[in-house]
Amino acid sequence: MKQIVKFICTITLIVISVCITFTANAAPLDMGEETHLVFMREEEKLARDVYLTLAGLYPENPIFNIIANGSEQVHTDTMKAKLDQFGIADPNPNTNNLPDSLGIFTGVDYGWYFTEKYGLLTAKGEISELDALYVGAYIEELDMLDIIKCPKVIVETDNGIGVGECGLDYTDEAALINSLGSLVEGSKNHFRSYVAQIELIIGVGNYQAQVLTQEEVDIILGR
């Protein structure tokens, strides 16, 4: 998607220039971009909801609450803002109605997927605090992959969207590139925080990739 910026300048008789800038989308998002944006709204909610649940299980460890109520809430709100910008319906309009919306995913296309993920991840996190930290690291790895590439579940759905037809690597819409790029950087920071706590227990350098390749993980960790 390209943006057309038009500058309309009116010069008054007393030589004062007044410039008004209008920004408009040259075209709406295509199906891949729209589907991915809706999907990421729910995936950011998934991260927030899982972390809030883990925060309740391990209140002595502030990492879950800090990331959930800080960055992940911002990320869910960022995706909502993008949906509003492009006039796309929110799959989870009650997202901020906590605690009632916790673990509830109402998206028509992928609500089932995130409901299942929430159940599996919180169940694993209940086993121990170390398992909960691994859940956090897993979510951040998955988030980075799904932001940049077209998520596997989207590709496997009969919707006409193929590999490479959605995600940050696909879009040329500046508004999406900026917001998705910011999400990736946030996920990298969260991932490093979870791995740091994990390796306090298992030993520095011993973390093994769960979703990304080990090479990708090592680059993010600066190894």
C-alpha cells in the first residue's frame, strides 16, 4: 500500500503561508494484510492474557505482571488502533474489559486457535515457575515469527492466502511496517528478559530455541 500526501498551501495577501497536510490511503489493505492484522490483535491479547494468568500463579516474580500490564497491553492497543485506522472490525472488542475478557477470544476465524493456545500455555505454566518462564519465552518466539512471516494457521486455512502473502515481510503499507516493526523489537526485549531468568536456573548459554531456529535465537541474545 502506498500513501499519497497532498500539500495544499494558501498564501494570504500579507505573505503568510498556511499549509494543510492531508494523508490518505491509496487503497485499502489486501486480504493478506487485513487477515494478518486481525490475527495479530488476538495474538497480542493472547500474550497479555497468559502473562496475567501466570502473574496470578507466581506473584513473587514481577516479570509476568510487568510485561503484561506494560508492553503487552500497549501492543494490544496498538493493533486495535491499526484496525480502527483501516476501518476493520475488532475480533475482540471486549479486550480491555478485565478480568471478564481474560482467556476469551471471540474472533470468527481464529478465536478457536487462541482459545486453545491459552489453555495449553497456562496449563504448562501451572507446572512450575520455570515452566512458566519457558511459556513466556515460547510466546515471544512465536510472536516474532508470526509478526514477520505469515502465520502457519493462516496459511493452512482455506482462505486463498499462501506462504509469503501476509506478515511484515509482505506488506508495503508504511503504517503496518512501523507498528509491526515496533512489536518485533518489543518481543525481542521480552524474550531476552525471560531467557535471562531461565538461565539463572539452567545455566547461562543453555537455552534452546522453541519456535525460531537456534541461530536466530542466538543472534537476538547476542551470542
